[in-house]
Amino acid sequence: MGILLSWLVLSAAFWLTAQILPGFKVEGFGGAVAAAAVFGLLNYLLGWLLIGVIGIATLGIGFLLLFVTRWVVNALLLKLAAAFTDRLTIKSFGTAFVAGLLISAIGSLGEHLLARR
């Protein structure tokens, strides 16, 4: 799947999450596209580093429970993305935590459906 199509799926996941989850707001679909771009860039630049640091800091447990570690890193990166763009507003870390799960689930489902074509 190409990078533009992945970005579009992530943007749709951001927009749908904003429709479902109170406290998670994007300014229309254009805001979702911008927020997805910022989040994707932060994830590319910092995601692997944060997973490594958490994995080492927890003496390897973070690597064994990679799903949970990835979920926490996504929540941290969502809050950071909200700080970098005014098109994304997240009420609390708890909201970011739930949003991380929703965005991952919606994005995975969207990419799976598009890959089947």
C-alpha cells in the first residue's frame, strides 16, 4: 500500500475517532489530514525510539507486551501531535489513550479492507 493511501486511511481514522470519542476533536476532514500528517511524522521520527526506551526501562517487559507499549506510545504521540497543530484537540491523556486504540483499530481495518482489493 502506498504512502498516500496509508495517509488517507489514517486521516479517515482520525476523523472517525473524532466523531465517536468525546474530548477528541479535529477541525473537519482537512484537520484530520493535517493531524494525521503530524502524527505520522512524529511516529516515524520518535515512535521507535520511545518503544526502545520503554522496553529497556521496563527491563524487557515492554518488549514482551509490545501491544501495550505501542498503545502507550501512540497516546503520547497523539498528545504531542495535538501540541504541534491547532487542528487537533485532545482533552486528557485518558482520551488520547482511548483514541490511540480507536485509531489503530480503524486504521488496521481500513488498510486490511483496501489490501484485499
